[in-house]
Amino acid sequence: MSYSPSIYKFVDGGDVPVPLDMELVRSVLEPHDYGDPQFTAGEDGSLWFWVRATDGSEAEISADGTGVLVERPQTGGVFAIVAELVAKLEAVIVDPSTGRAVCRAEERTHLPADMQEEAIVIDMTGDALEAALSGPA
């Protein structure tokens, strides 16, 4: 897939994403990182990972305090890693092709009001996330 979905966390319907738990991001992604460990963390606290799933699918993932960018996720198991991250952060992933949020039912109520109706609610698994992002809009 040649797009880059983003992960954000919203609280109580606020329009601005809240800061992410960067240690949680690190703990989920680091075991799957195939990049150079000396380039994982920036001086500003940002993180970069080259994530590879056991089936060989990959994505470049970068994170700062307000969001995570999943660059060019390949079809396959990498979506399970992304889904795990989204679920643990209690966040949503935004489909760049439609601007719609993909989330669990628990996070839908935290979205800004204008995003709630269009949100795609799924069980946050790799297969479900991949289908939601690559399926018909």
C-alpha cells in the first residue's frame, strides 16, 4: 500500500489530539524494529522505527508527542503490529485517502463530533484494520 495513515489520540470529543505515551509506543514497536538502534530516538523525543512482521511485511513508523505516522505499510502482518499499537494507545488511525477515523467502539466517543458519524468502528486486529483501510470507502 502506498499511503501513510496516522495515529492520534482524542479525549472527550476534543478537536486537538492529546500527547501520546512515547514509552508505550517504544515498547510496542521496538521488538519489531530492524532499523539502526542509534537512530531510533531524536533529541526532541521523536522516535523512528523500521518495523518488520514475521511474514516479512514492513512499514516505516515515526512518532512525536502528538501522532504516529505509518509510512507505506505493506500488506500482511505489519497491520497486526499497528493494530496493537492503536489499541494499547487507546487511539484511532486516520485513513489518508478518506480522512475517516478507524477505531474501536471505545474510542469513537472520544473523537471530535464531526468525526464520530463517519468513523469506521472495528475490532482492532491486523486483518480488520487492513480491510478497513484498503476496502471500499
